[in-house]
Amino acid sequence: MSAFAAVLDPEGSGGLVPGASADPDRAVRLAAADYLRHGITTAQEGAADPASVAGLARAAEAGTIPLDVVVYPVVQWGAAAFTEHPELTGDFRGRLRLGGYKSTSGGGCAWAATS
């Protein structure tokens, strides 16, 4: 989860990001707390992979996301995200929704709304 990269967790597993958490639920809690501490009430997860979408969907279902999150799956996986999580289209559900697709071209980023 790129927007929720758990660099906020110095006791984490390390992995590819120094200090990152191996626990995605904890990563969401820590990142959300940091966003809220700075007055940010809506976050986006841009360029989400299937594991990120699934993890955030589980957190939304559990009611553990304390701020609104809009997810933009990478276009290669976007159709699957919308098929696997139709409850996340349209309005927020559990403070989470799918916002469209994320596409990169020539090093830049672009997004496309689905509605």
C-alpha cells in the first residue's frame, strides 16, 4: 500500500522499505493516524495493486479505517478490482471506495474516472 507505506513503524520488519511494517492493518492504522494528526481527512491510494485493494477492503469491512480513502488500482488490475469489490464503487463503504484507474505513460501519471 504505497500511500500507507509504513515507514512510520520503526519496529517493523524492514523489508523493501527500511522500518516498514509487515502488518498491513497496523500500517493502515499508523498512516491514518499520521494523516489525521496533520488535519488530512481524505487520502488516496494511487497505483494500488490487487493485494493493496484487498487489504483495504478487509479494513473497510472491519470498520478500522478512520478517514476516507479513495483507491485507484493500476489499470492492468483495475477491472479485476471493480469486479471483485463492486461494493466499493460509487459511495464510500467503510470509508473506502474505488475511484477509477491509475495509468502511467512516459514516466507520468494519469487517472481515469469510471463514472
